[in-house]
Amino acid sequence: MSGSGKKTKGRQKIEMKKIENEEDRLITFSKRRSGIYKKASELATLCGCEVAFMVFSPAGKPFSFGHPSIESVANRFLNQNPPPNDNTHPLVEAHRKIRINQLSQYLNELLSQLDAEKEKAKMLDLLTHGKQTHGWWEAPTDQLNQQELEKQYSNYEELLSNLYGKINEKSAVATSSLVAPTDPAQFTDTFTTIANEEVPASFPPGYNHGGQQF
């Protein structure tokens, strides 16, 4: 049935061309280099073979890997035979190979951790430098160091101070709008009018103008 065929494209093949973005190119180099280290170490451990390779980063920094060492593999490749004065005891050589394997595995773990930290640093840089629409208050605090946490705390204090200032300002405006404006001249005119008017005398019953009882 033609309608039952697979409709999804599946896993897309990465186009083999130079990565234009420098930062992405360095990250890709670091990841691929770690993969080469891991594969070479597995090949030497599983098959007991001697492996060596060297690669230069886009910045021109050399990286190399060798088992048992890049010098011995290079000498064997160039001379097509072992060094003539190689009198290393087999037990010593076996112990050295085991130690090299352990160091190779440790190196692979460190490289993996380094790649993970680089990814975290890249994400944090996007958050803290405004390359995304998120604000500084949305930065993951569990990934910030002591200095960055202190900066965040200072930002929050400044924000709260500004908010309190705005709240007090608006509260003062709202309160003043509820009270009628007072003009001192209004009270002066009222007192003057009352003083100039003739107010009829009023005495308690049984008393005259002189205050004498009659």
C-alpha cells in the first residue's frame, strides 16, 4: 500500500563543509577531537595495537595522542622496526601500558566534562548578555558563581528600591488629590467679614449691659 510508506525524512546527514561561525567551529573541533581520543584509546585497549595521531586546532594549537607513546609509534613508523636499545622488561612494559590506558580514560572524561562546561558557558553567555529575550532575573542561579550571585543580589536591591520609590510617589499623589486645596486667604477674608459686621449684644437672662443683675 503506497500510503503506508515512511513519511518522515529520518536522521539528516550533516553536510561536510567548513563551519563559518568561529565559535561553533571551535566547539565542533573540541567534540570531534574528544571522539578521536576515545576511539584511539578503545582501539589500543581492545586490540593491543600501537596508535598515534596529531591534529592542529583552527587556532594552530597542536594536540596529539599515542599508545604507548607518540614518540615510540613515530620512531617505529619511520624506522620500520623497534629501537635497537629497547631493553624494557615485559612486566614494566605491561604496567606502563595499563597506566597509559588509565590516563587515556581519565583524559577522555576530562574532555567530556570540558565540553559540557563550554556548553553551559555558552548558554549562560546568551542569558546574561541579552542575546535572547530573557531578562537578567531569569538567569539560572544554580549555575552562577559567587561574583555573579552578588551582582544578581545587587540588581534585585536596586529594583526593589526603585519600586518602593514609585509606590510612595503614587501614594502621595493619590492622597493629595483627596484633600481639598486650602487657601490661607480664604480664612483671612472670613475673619475680616465677621469682625466688621455688627453683632447684636446678647446677655444671659437677668443681666444688663454692665453685667449687673436686675
